[in-house]
Amino acid sequence: MDQHRPYRSFVSYIDRSREYYAAQGYLRPYTWAHHDDVPFAPLQKPLSECRVGLVTTAGRTPADGAIGIGPLKRELYAAPADPPPLHLFTDDLFWDKQATHTDDVDSFLPVNRLAEYAASGRIGSASPRFYGVPTDYSHGRTLQRSAPQILEWCREDGLDAVLLAAL
Amino acid sequence: MSLVARHLEGQGVPTVVMGCARDIVEECGVARFLFTDFPLGNPCGKPRDTQMQLSIVGNALNLLDRAWMPRTTVQTPFHWDSDAWRDAFMRVDDGNREALARAGEERRRRQAEFRTGG
């Protein structure tokens, strides 16, 4: 529908979450990552010859602990893509539980859809594993622990490209 | 997730971030971003809508193939059934301000109990 609007349409989660937690008495706002420079790696061969992998923020086990109370232990993991997972754990993650649900794994980790693209020849193959990286509000832990481990798994599985979907 | 994508790109692995939180991903800065303007939770398409999911993953693959510079954002053409979620999510207004303040106090009390082993 064509309209004129005096505001931007998409939700700013940086603004929304800052105001929400301020209303709960948290006056020092979370600081989000911001970078001026962005690395870029071009695809090195035709997509039809590439092995493509997937990364999700969902867990394969329930998170250990309660949100906001003490440390919430989430697992960094690699899991088989075949057979595809029928369910992953998302209750501890930040998403809109009033508006939607995550009962269909492919709505946030398109493991079956990617396999279909491999079967049709659009990509060379889908990775035999997908990877789970917990949402960690510590930039340092993400950069020092999670990101290098995901890279190592990508290399073990011979991936040429990766799709990362955050809930 | 955007930080992981940046690390992979820096080590020569091309990536596409698929997501619904446009400002968070774009502030961080990633090579390729496929944005779907849905409530958080279904960045790869509505649950049980196989055709939509195929289209979104297909667009992610196109982006892998065709982007020629970083910070390339493509928005998928899909819309949620209604826009009610936009204002409802994490809403703060006079109707819930006191309840949110109480919830914050309760959470801090439980955190303090946790720290003291209570």
C-alpha cells in the first residue's frame, strides 16, 4: 500500500530496548556494536559449486539458568543437519513471543530449504552440520570464543559461504 | 551474530546475515544483510510457509552471488499480517510504567539474592 508517514516504518530495537529497560530502572543503557569499517569476502567460485552452511542463535538444549538472574549458560555447538532438527530451544532468546512462534525450525534456521536448493543444484551442497552460537551480550566473548570456533567448524566442513540467521 | 559474520568475512568466508532487527545489524556493519520486516523470531519466513521460506533463502543466495561491496542490505518483499506488533513489542506507556518499574526492582532483588548465594 502506498502511504505517506511522518515516521520510519521499521522498529528500532536499539531505541525500543533502551527505553524499555530504562523504565525498569536500568539507567545505563546497553552499548551496541558499531563499526565504521566492514570486511567483505567475495564468493570465490560459482554458487552451484559452493558448499553453504548455516548458523543460528537457537540452542539444541534448554538454556541453563533464568533470564536476568545470574549467568545464563548457553552452549556453542555444531550439530548434524541431516536428519534436520525438528525442534530447537529459543525461549531464552529475545524475540516477539506475542506476535509469533518458533515451532517451525525453518522459519529461523532454513535447514530443509537449504537442502532443497542443494538438491536442485542451485548450490553445490549444504553443510553436513549447522552451528549454534549463543546470543552473548559480551562483545569480547563473542569475538574471542564464539567467532573463532565457528570459523574452525566452517573450515572443518569445507564451507565456501555461510548464512547466519539471528532470531 | 553480526560480530561472528564480520569475523568470518575478515578470514575470507563470504556471509549473509538474515534478520529482522535492521538497526542492530546495520549499526554493527556486515558485508551482506537480508532484511525481512517481521516481528523478531522468523527471519527466514513465516512458520509453515514453505514457499516464502524458499524465496527468502533464494534471495540470501542471490545476495551471496551478486553483492559487490560491504553494507549491502536487501529487503525481502514480505509483510506481516498486521502492523500491531510494531507498537506492542517492548511498549512503555502509562498503562505499564509502574508494572515495569516493579519488575525491574524484583529482578534486581533476585540478582542480589543470587550473588549472595540466597
